[in-house]
Amino acid sequence: MNTSDRPLRADAARNRERLLTAAVRALSSSAGPEVTLDAIARDAGVGIGTLYRHFPTREALIEAAYRNELTRLCAAAPELQRTLPADEATRAWMDRFVDYMTTKRGMADALRTVIASGGNPYATSRDQLLGALTGLLEAGAADGLVRADVDPADVLASLSGVTLAAGEPAQRDQAGRMLDLLMDGLRPRPA
């Protein structure tokens, strides 16, 4: 059995998660791509050797941090569906999408270094996002809370537009209002 095929021990999994969280925080900050791996390890409360055991290169850490954020966002969709009415779950996921895009924007310079080294952190992003959003919209349509004629790709493009127009933290209130407008457009029209 290859060591990469084995599940991580609980302490190793916690360390990996702490490293990813610290990396996102650091790479999204004003220090961005200049932040040292030592600083990320220190922030995560682990040694540099632990960082390198999980992520042999800077690019591997950056790509894993980005993919982890994407996975969290997409994994939130089914959980929101279980705990909220379908329209509220969709709207809550939209808020998380804006947060994800704001983080991604903060990591842009770091992600460019991954691309320059031959990686493609975005390879499956669109498909994953569309999958999560499609599930939310289909549940909303089944419950009569969201129009059934909505193309998830159009909603994803609209969400991206909201983040471009009002994605800065100081404009978060505006983004919320824009998401409310988008959600209102997704509701069924009165007969």
C-alpha cells in the first residue's frame, strides 16, 4: 500500500487542516505570496518539517489550500439543504460563495505561481461549483420555492458578477443586497 493511499492519523489530519487554514489566512492577507512557509507553519502551530511532510513544495500548499476552500464551499450545499428550506439554503450558499470568491481573490497572486509552475488549481472548480448549485436549485424547484427554468450556469455567472461588483469586505453589505435581488429573481413568478 502506498503511503499516500493510507488515511491520515487523526493528529496528522488535524495538522494538515491547521496548515491549510493558516495558508489561506496568510495567502489572502496583504503579505500574500511573500509570506514564508515558516510563518504559515508557526501560525498553524506546527514545525516546518510537518508542513513539508504534507506539502513538499510551496505550490503544493497553495493549490491544496485553494482546493480545500472549494471543497468546503461545495460540501456546504447538502448540509444547508438538510438544515434549511431550499430557498434559504440556496441564499445561505450564495453568501458562502461570495466569501469563497473574496478569499480566492486574495490568493490570486499565490495561485498564479502555481499556474506558472505548471499546475492547474482551477481544473475542476467550475464543475464542482455547478454541481453544488444545481443540487440547491433542483431542491428549490422541487419544493416550488425556486423557478424550474433556471440554468445553474447563469446563476453561477450572476454570483461571480456580484462578487466582482461588491466583493471587497467593505462592500459586503452591498453584496448581500445584490444576492437578495438575485434570489428574488429565482423565486417562482406569481400566476
